[in-house]
Amino acid sequence: MSANVRYIVANVDDAIAFYSRTLGFNVDMHPAPGFAALSKGDLKLYLNQPGAGGAGQTMPDGAVPSPGGWNRIQLQVDDLERMVAKLKRENASFRNDIVQGQGGKQILLQDPSGNLIELFEPAR
């Protein structure tokens, strides 16, 4: 069994640019305007626009899949401060500042649709 992550995004092309250029994801497949499959290491990330493909379809109760929320993928980094400084120079959007916890430091980066990516540096 493999595990993959699917994000609903407002615009697949904007999301592809963000994930590939900003975070180094590979574009594995982009067969239609409303869908793309990306990867980074063992992580497979599927991007869908609302209304595109099966995952973007309206639910029986009328709810429409939409981007954003608090669920997120976590990417481990070696030097969080350096990464955040680089991303800020590239005008990346963050939901918070770096926070320190028992397990390490983290910050919440937002993709162009508001989906979260937790950048995490484990405690040494």
C-alpha cells in the first residue's frame, strides 16, 4: 500500500509553479488543466481544481471541494531560518512566524491557494 496526499487548489498551473520552483517538487504528470501529479522523494502530491476529475466533483449534499484549511504536509529541513529567509525573498506567504516546540522548530508556509506546508527542523 502506498500513501499519497491530494490538495484542492484554485489553479493547478499556479500550484505547479509554486511546488516545483519554490519547494523542488518534480512534475510527474499534468494531463489536463485541472489535475497534476507531483513528487518529492517518496511523497506523491496530487493537485485538483474544484470541478476537475473525480476528486474535484461536488458532493451529493452540494458541498464543493475547496482549498485551504489546517491539514498539511510536513517537509523536514536542515536549517529552518535559512529556508524561511530564502522563501521570504521570493515573496512566499506564511501563516505564522517560526515557533519552537519540544520536538523542534516549525513554520506554516501557504501555497497560492492557501493550503499549508509545515516546514520542520527537528531538535538536535
